[in-house]
Amino acid sequence: MNAKGWALTAGIGAAAGAVAVLMMPRTNPTRRLAAKAANKMEDVAWKVSDTISSKMDQMDF
């Protein structure tokens, strides 16, 4: 299996896992843990975006 096939298979597996977690009741500990992880990843993404934006603003074109 080449890299593209592996990436596609991994992506499909991750999507299927995410759907399974979202189908769980909100009180399920697994769903709560997944929600916390998603919130942390969102925070990191915003921080990275802000850092890149500030670096781009400092550059002189």
C-alpha cells in the first residue's frame, strides 16, 4: 500500500471513529474526553493562526 492509500484509509478510519463518538450520549465519558480534546485542538489552532498572522504583519513586503 502506498502513502496515498494509507492516508486515505487512516482518514476514513478517523472519520468513522468521530461519527461513532458523536453518536454516543453526551454523558458518555468517551464523548466528554473527545470534546475536551477537540476544544484543546481548537485553542491550539487559534494560537497558531494568531502567531502566523502576527509574524506576517511584522514582515516587510
